[in-house]
Amino acid sequence: MGKKQHYKITVNGKEEEFLAEPRELLIYTLRERLNITGPHIGCDTSHCGACTVTIDGKSVKSCTMFVAQADGKDITTIEGIGGPDNLHPLQTAFKEHHGLQCGYCTPGMITRAKKLLEENPNPTEEEIRFGMAGNICRCTGYQNIVKSIRAAAAEMNAAKEAAE
Ligand code: FES
Ligand code: FES
């Protein structure tokens, strides 16, 4: 067992302090230590993207990062994007356009899609497929995921225009 170190991270706006072995994977810190279970574990090869979170403004597969590397960082998970009482437009669109079936990939999909739309608010289908290539879904065939992201983009752009 390695020596435990003191770490401080901010998750969904809440500061968390704890002792952990530096090599603990961030996905386990989130799920098992902090009980933030939105990010899922879908593989052990850093391929599936089910564990995607946003760290200091970048999409990161949290199974690829040690907790030591996350020290001092600002992390957003699906729980920080929206919940049952305040769905994000992406969550509403995935629900309305059947962008999910089993839902296992969905927290990572939506977390990644949110970042994608921040970087490119009006993406083409090809840009969505390229931007989402690190997130794998075993159920939907992707068609409805793309449709959901396009619908959310339209909704968010219309809301932005109305507010201007
Ligand atoms: S669990 Fe992280 S990429 Fe699959
Ligand atoms: S909805 Fe089942 S893995 Fe994507």
C-alpha cells in the first residue's frame, strides 16, 4: 500500500478534501469515495467514455487520471449539469429524441456533448460524430444521439438569441 496524501478537489462546486493513495483512479475517487455515481465505468481500456467528466474546462475520461493529477482541479460531472428538477437542454433532448436505451453511456455522452456545444454551438452531423468519437454506445446506433445533440443545440441557440 502506498502512502496516503492529502488532496483537495472541487466537484460540482463543492470542495472535497480527503486522504488517498496518489495512484487511486479519479473515477473511483468520484464514485466510491465521494459517492458521485453519475460517471460510469464501462471498460478498463480508456475506450468507452462512460466515465467522462469535465476538468478545468476539458473533457477527460476519469478512468485515465490518477487522483494526484486531479489535485486542485475543478471537476464537473453529470450531477453538476442538471438533475430531475432542472434538466439541461441536452438531457431534455436525449429524453425527447430517444438518445438513450439502457442509459449506461448517457452521463458520459451528455457531459461530453455539453463541452462539444460550448466549443462549437452549431455543429454539423459530421462534427458531432467526430466530437463524440471517444464515447461508445452499445445500444442506440448513434442516430438518435446525434439527433438529440442537434436538437439541444437548436434549443440552446434559440434561447440565447431570445435573451439578446
Ligand atoms: S471507463 Fe473510462 S473510458 Fe471506459
Ligand atoms: S444507451 Fe446503452 S450503452 Fe448507450
